[in-house]
Amino acid sequence: MSAEAPDGRWGWAQTDEARGGPEPQSLLVFETERARLFALAYRLLGSASEGEDVVQDAFLRWHGVDQCQVDSPRAWLAKVVTNLCLTRLTAARTRRETYAGPWLPEPVATDTGALGPLETAEQRELVSFALLTLLERLNPVERAVFVLREAFGYSYRQIAAVLDLSEPNCRQLASRARGRLTEARTRFEVSGVERRRLLERFLAAARVGDLARLERMFAADVVAWTDGGGKVSAALRPVIGPAKVARYFVGGLARAGAVNLRMMELNGQVGLVATAPGGAVFGAVTLEAVGSQISRVRTVANPDKLAYLAKQLSHPHAVLGP
């Protein structure tokens, strides 16, 4: 199997001489690609834990293939990961129909490059909770076309090779995906600095239970979602309106008891992580803002979805501030 690599920086054709010993070189090639494959799998699945599983499955397939027949390891591995994710996405659609409460992506600390370069607002938006949640509106193939095109810069010819589709079909799928997302897509309207200041104010008010101050920070149409997955106590429906959202958060913090709230970069945007005195992670919060007001709040409380973030937090460089 062979497929064209996206560009000259990413793809190469290996000669037998370049390969050296088959086993060490095989491992080196895969390890060179591992981070990028995870970044691709996460964007396709919205799940860090499943993304890791997919990358491991890809390694087993890479180990078993006749690598002399692979012109571009990078392109071959990207194709394998994409198709493994398509299989999982198809199965996930059925599971999510019976998911307890709102479904949200798994949070990932991104200031250390876990999802690749996030140097522009567009790159950060493509891994944000807001967009990853919207991607659930797409069918698996539409999602793959959108991610390969928008996040990884593949040409339609390259996408067609990955998905075994025609170029015109890929163009049509990309157009359909962009159209479906544009209907509900809200561009970030505050800078990173402004967002951090807003989050600091939110954190200060939440810590002392200042309902009035929290209400003033919320837009009139603010909505809060909490993903507990049926594993912890959480609202099964969206909480709507400044007063209700303020009471929901203050009440939740009161029930949690002793809790440490700190800011860190989650999915390309500054967010909040809640930890117990012993360090266990039990919540991750991201915000959307318009102007000086918070319009959307998304909280992940499902412990299964916090496992990857907890693993990241064992490395102190993942944390932006106390």
C-alpha cells in the first residue's frame, strides 16, 4: 500500500540502504510519527484515550506490514489511523445515542505541544471544545475530510487517496461539512489575554460563591453543559441563563468540598482544572466568551475522560499557573 504524503516536509520514500536494520529503523520511523498520529486520531475522535489505542493499533499494523512495499511511511500510517478512527466513529454514533447527559470531548493540556503546533487562532479553534463538539454533527467521512483538509492541509487528491474516494466526492464532502458547521459555528471574539482575565474573574467569584458577580459575568443566553457520563452527579440537560448557571457552579463547588481550581491551557484555550487535595483530577472547564461576557461553559466531570489529563498533570510543565 502506498499513498502520497501531504508535502515535502512530511513524506519521504525510503530506500533499503536508508532503512538499515529492519527492526530498529521500523521503530524509529514509527516513533517519529507517533505524536502526529495521536494529534490526528484525537481530532477525529475527540477522545485522547481512544486516540492512544488507535495509535497502538497502527503500530501493530506497521510492525506486521512488508515495509519494503511502503513508499511513504508517513502517508501510509496516516491512512491506517484515519481508517481505524472511521471504524470507531461509526460505532461511537450508536453509543452516544444512549450516553448519559451531554457528550463532550476529552480535555487535553496543549501548552506542551500534545496536539501539535497551535500557533494561530485557527489552529487553536480546530482543537477547541466548541469545534470538537460541533464535529459530532458530521458523519464519520465528513469529519475525516474536514480534519484532513482544515487541520492538516491535505489536498483533495491526498484526501481521496486516504479515504479511497474520488476527488470530486471529497470536495463535495468538504463543502457539506463546512456548511453544516458554519450554521452553528461561533468564532472566538476575545483575545487569549482577555480570555485569561475573564477566567481569573470567574475563578475569583466562584471560589467565594459570589452569585451576583458571577451572574454579571454571564451573557443573557449563557448555556452550561456538564459531561458526567453517568459516572458522577451532573446535570443531564443544559443549564440555561445567568442565575441558573451561577447557582449551578457555586452549588457544585460547595458539594465538592475542599477543591483546588487552577488555570491551564486546555485544547488551545485557557481553562480551569479542579483537583482534590490529594491531586486527583475531577473536573475540567472551558469557556467561550463574546466581548466581556461568558456565553458558553463546558465541564468534563466523567472520570474516564479525565484520565489522560491526569496523566499529563504528572508533568509540571503542563500547568500554566496555580
